[in-house]
Amino acid sequence: MKRDLASLNARFGALYRVWLLGVLMLGSMVMVLSSTSINVALPAIMDEFVMGRPMAQWLATGFLAAMTAGLLLSAWAQAQFGSRNTVQVSIGLFVICSIAALLATDGWQLIVLRILQGASAGIIQPLATVLIFRVYAGGGRGTALGIYGLGLMIAPSVGPTVGGYLIDHFGWMSAFWLPLPVCFVLMAAGHWLLPDEKHAQPKRLDVLSFVMLTTAIFASLAAISEAQRYAWGDWRVTTLVLITLLCSLVFFKRTLNSKKPILSLRLWRLAAFRRASWIALALGLGLYGSTYLIPLFLQTINGYSAGQAGALLLPAGLLLGLASFASGWLCDRIAIVWLLCVGLFLFALSSIWFGIWGASSGFFWLCVIAALGRLGLGLIMPALSTASLDSLTVDELPYGAGAVTFVRQLGGAFGINLLTVFLEWQHQSLGGDFAAETQAFERTFMLLGLAFLLALWPAWRLRKFPKPLKHESAS
């Protein structure tokens, strides 16, 4: 029985691409949900395993860093094993790690399991974008990306909401078993709906390049984190910096000389792709950085429980989903630059508002502030996907989808890491008491808003990006 995309489309009829879109949205949603639901559990995990913020942030940062590295394996795995097998194995590994986390007795064990989960999540995500572009080749990509973004963007807000309620009633372990039911549904549906096309002559995986880049990412994150405990001149920090530089040098040298690189640096020859990458970096910082900061801020400064902190993000999550859908619809009709610039500005305004009035605001106004930021993120996501991929050829699509997602996840991993470092530095330098911690959070939110204001420049330079043809939106 053939399981290529054309055969599946013929077997299931006109509704096939709708069902496939649903499966892809579900898969990406559970990955993002897992990456963010942990944030409301951090205070409980820190108490349970007696760890501080610098170590606890690795539960989020380690997941995102491994997810970023896993993205590099996506195109190779799809060509080597087919989409269906790749998704099934990755989800299986994710499930095993979720169950093993329930048996953890030390904080480092949770961090290792989160890293493995992140790697499996990273392999899956780019496959979704590629399949959407292929199955909606006849038109309606913007709308499909909007629907897909509904799950991808709502998960960071719904995850803390549901996770917070469960953590209040069942403890921190619920953050790990929360995604399991969705994973089992996804594996069953994916078995029937996902294609398993393989390339006749798949490219070989450049193992050395993958190891070098992955090592450079984790070494640089560790160097930034360890610099909080030791001076930058300390031998431990210096060693990590040297490892980062050496591995990066080897990676760039091999990649630039390779005809089939693991991360196609030639994609950045296109001005639109370069500018979209800066926006993707900011999007990762904002999406994951705010989802890390806000629950921590609400529980540490405002005294909210995990459930209350999660519930506050629910209206914002619903608005984010609606904005993402609307943005996908608008991508087929108006210039991309307006969606990107308005989205970036709204999130910047929300972050600055948090920094000025967050500590003194009540529940309602905190909901409004969070919703404003999520509205901005919802406008950005589908527009960014369209802006970054429409300038690529069909052969470049798998690598382009992986590259732009790689940049977004990299922004999230380094964003959480740097925001934590800045927060701790400000807390200590301002006196180390509760008042200092409040002011440190406020300055961290202001820094996040400034980063999004800076991203307005590359977004505005995309104003020459062509408006989609009318016939492309008819489907």
C-alpha cells in the first residue's frame, strides 16, 4: 500500500489535507506545550530538588537548546526514514522521557530528560511546515499556516494554564505527564495520515558538523550561565568559551565547504531570509522568554499560585490563537511588513508595560498586558513563515523551514539564558532583597521590550516583499 502524499490524498479525498493539517498542528502543539508548561512548575521543582534559578532555568533552556539542535536532523531524518517513521520514533522517545521523569530523584536527571525531549521535539517541528507547503501547493498556504499557528501559538499560553491547575492539585510531576494523552492520539493518527516517502538517495548526515554545532550551543549557554557563579576570567568559564569558539570554527569551515550542509548557510544570501531571521530570533526570545518570565514574576513578586499564574495567561492564549488565524488569512491579502511591524510593536509595548506597572497591577490589568503581547506574537508567526519561505525553491524548502525554526528556537534558548543572567545580576547588584528582585524583574521586562523595538528595523526593510497573488488565496 502506497503511503506517499499523492496516494494518501487520493485515498482520503478532499478532506485529507484538513486531517493532515490537524495532525501536524496537534504534534507541534504538544511539543510547544511541553516546552512552556514547565515554567509554572519551576518554583515547585526548585523547592523539591533544592536548586536556584541559574540551575532551574536549564529545564527550559536545555529543552530549547536540544530542540534547536534536533532541528538540524529533521531534513536528514525525513529523507532517510520518511515523515511517518520519523514522527513515530520521535514521539516514542518523548513519551519514554516523560514517564522516566516521574521517577527522577535529582534535579540533573530532570534536566537530562528534558534535553532528550527537546531533541525529539526539534526533529518533528520543521516537518510540519514542509508538509503544509506541499499539500497546499495549489493555494491557501497563508490560511493553512494561520490554522497551524492557532495550535503552535496558543500552546505556550494554554500549557501554563492547564499545567498550573494540575500542579496546584497534583504537584510538579503533572507537568511531565500532561502531554502524554495527546502523544498517544498523535501516534495513532500519524500512522494513517502521515506520508512515509523516502529519498532514493538520501544525503549522508554530517555527524561532525552536527556534533560541533550542538557542542558550541551548549558550551556557550553553559559559559553564560557559569559566568554568574564565577568571574569571566575563571578557567571554567574560559574553557567553555574556547570550546564554543573552536567548535564554531570547525562547523563554519565544514559547512561553507560542503555541497550538502546540515544547515544551509547559503540561504542567508537572500536579503528577505536574512531579515526574516532577525525577526525569528526576536520571536523566539519573546515567545519563550515571556512565557518563562511571566509565571515566575507572578509567583515570585505578586504571590500568585501556579494555577493563578497559568489562569492569567488563558485569555491571552485565546487572543493569541485568534490573532494567529487572522494573520494567516491576512497574509494572502496584504503586505507582510504591516503584520510583522504591528506585531513587534504590540509585544514591545506589552513588555514595557509589564516593566513599569506589572508589580502594582491587579489580575485584570495583568491579563490585559499579557493579552496585548500575545496579540502581537499571533500576528507575527504566520507572516514570518510566509516571508521566510516564499523566496525559496522547492528543494530549499525543507532546509529553509529547518533554518528559520532553528533561529527561532535559538532565540528562545539564548533568550531565557540571557534574561535569567540579567535578572540575577540586577537582583544582586540592587541589594538582593525583595525590593531589589521586584526592580530586577521590571528591568528585565524593559530589556525584552527593547529587543522587540530593535527588531522593527529588519521587519520594516521587508516592505518590498511582494504582496501574494490573488489566485493563491483562493481555496
